[in-house]
Amino acid sequence: MSNSIIEQITTLRNPNYPKIVWVQVKTSDGLEGIGETSYDPDTVEAFIQGEAANYLLGKDPSSIDLHWEKLSKVGSHIKLGNSGEMRGLSAIDMALWDLKSRKYKIPLYELLGGLSRNKIRVYNTCAGYSYGVNRKGSKLPGDIDHKKDQPYEDQYAFINDPVGLAESLLSEGYSAMKIWPFDQFVPNNDGNMIDLNELEKGTEPFRLIREKLKNKMEIMLELHSFWNLPSAIRIAKSVEKYNPFWIEDPIPMDNFDTLYQFKSSTSIPTTASETISTRWQFREMFEKRAASICMFDISWVGGLSEAKKVATMAESYNLPIATHDCVGPVTLAFSIQLSLNAPNTIIQETVRAFNNTWYQEITNNLPDIRNGFAHATQEIGCGITLSETFIENNLTIKKHRSL
């Protein structure tokens, strides 16, 4: 039993990053833990400041499993879907883990069971500065924001100069990269058909990189769940000769039998999926043998508690894990902590365009990523903290509940 209780829960939002919600959980002994999630921010914040705060205030912060179980059953059992409420619970859970490891003054990986490795190989997701959660407004498949005068506009580069991009990554120590050159054709037929000309153009970055750099660079293919089954199979066949490291989210993650059909159609490993949450959804995917590599996002799947359970379950099926990061610096920090701990981690996602720009605006420090690896450090908790400048000067919405 802890000597402290939860006395304040604060949510943080910023107009520069409108899709992200941060949460801080503070205890009566003055300690504070941080969490983060993204998308559907109004629902996320309403859940955290409503059901979660009503339940958590006055409680022992150390009972993380109990709190997850109680909060996952509010309303109509939010554990059954990847909802705004589940994302809110993910952020709360992350903050409680961060808080507990700060209480004991140890790195988070120590609470998880210690290091399985001192460093984990990373790959660069070739996003641009305004990709994903950092986009202003909604974007459709095929839209590419770019600032060509910036050094890390990697989404523009993988279409227009894939060899130059790969060489730039190699010069920084990266030996793996992820691209999505077929997304640009989704609007033509809403993902229902891809023709021969589109296949040739989408396959071009793989061909050029292989011809110039041979096997120096691993290439992952992201399909973002945009395609129907025959189109996804056709894409896979078109790139097989270039031996991609994996194909990620080839079809919508709403039918694991169909995903199994895709996986069975190609020699390329199938990775899935950041778009599903909780052990119950992953259990079905594993039982149907529908994926080769297990990917999840800690800030969406149900937090660190659920991520650890899913990773262990994947291990029982002899499947590796690869945690997702296109959310924010806190999610990246948590992902690296788990990647260093879980015995079956294969590789860690990172985005150099984010790490070199807006991630630095939010935090006091970032994980130690260099020479193609994320390295273990002795920083306590998740390893990073939110910048006071970011909190005090940039924040426009701040809500809290206190006893």
C-alpha cells in the first residue's frame, strides 16, 4: 500500500499540436507522472476529466492493474474497442507507470523486468514535418505536405529522390526505412483497384534503392489499411522481388480471416497493427495466424500495461513485436523502454523529422537515439519530461481535477 494518494489529474492541449492530449497525474507526496495519446482529443479529455478523474482521485497510485481493470469497464466496456476512451485510459496508464518508476527513482524498464538488451535497432519512418498528428486539419490519402528546403522532408523524398533519401539515412546510421509510395493512388479508386502503371510507379523506390545500394538498406512498406484484398495482394506481388522487410497494415483490420488470406499470399512478413487495441483483439489475430509481426501503439493499445501483455502473448506464438511511434515524444520514450525490455522486440520505429524538430519543443530531453540504435539510459521514469517552457508559454487549454 502506498503512502500517497492521487490528488490531481491535469490534461494538456496545445493548438500547435491539436490532435494530441497529454496527461499529468500528481500525488500527495508531490510526484508526477506523464502520459500521452492522440486523435479524438475531445473524447479523450472528457473521459480523463470525467470517469477517470472521478474514479482515480483519492486512490493509491500504485495499484495500476486494478485501476486499468476498473476503468476499462466503465460505460459499455471500453476494452472492446479502439475508442477515444481507450486512448484516454492508455494515457492514464502511462502516467501511472511513469509515476511509479519515479517514486522508486529507477528507469521504467527496470519495473518491467529489466533490460533484455542495452540498445535496440531503429528504423526511420519517412514522414515529413507535418505528417500524421502534426498535420493541421484533415488530409486524404495521397496528400503530401512538404517543405523542400528542410533537410528531413522524407515523405517528399521517398517519392522524388528515394536513393538520395536512403543514402542520407545510411550516413546517419539508419539501416532500415519505411515508405508508402502506393498511398498516392488510393484516391483514384478508393483503394478498390490498382492498375499496372500505378504498380510500376509505386514499386520504383524499391527498385532504385536495391539497384544502387543492394542490401545495405532494409525497406518496410506501409499500406495504411487503405486497400481491398486483391489490390493488396497485387501490390505485394509487385514488390516481392525487392525483398521488403515487411508489409504493414495491408487491408482494413476488421477481418482477421481476410488478413490471413493476405499473409498466406506472399512471402513478405505481414505486420499488424497499430489500429487495434487490447489483448482481446490481438488474441483473435494471433489465433487466426493472421500476422507475422505484432505492432501496437502504446498510447492507443491500452497503455503500457496492455502493451506488455500483448508483447508477452505475441512471444507465446513465437512472434516478434515492433512498437509504433508517430504520436509524440512521450509515446516514443515509453516505446523505447518496452523495446529494451521485451525479449521479442525486433526493431523500434522512430521519425527523424519529428525528433529533430517539434519533439524537441515539447520535452526537456529525448531518448538517446544514435548510429541507428536507441540506447538504454539511467534517466528515471519514462526517461523524459515535458518542458516547462512548453507547459507555461505554449499551453492554451489546461484542465484539472483536485481534491
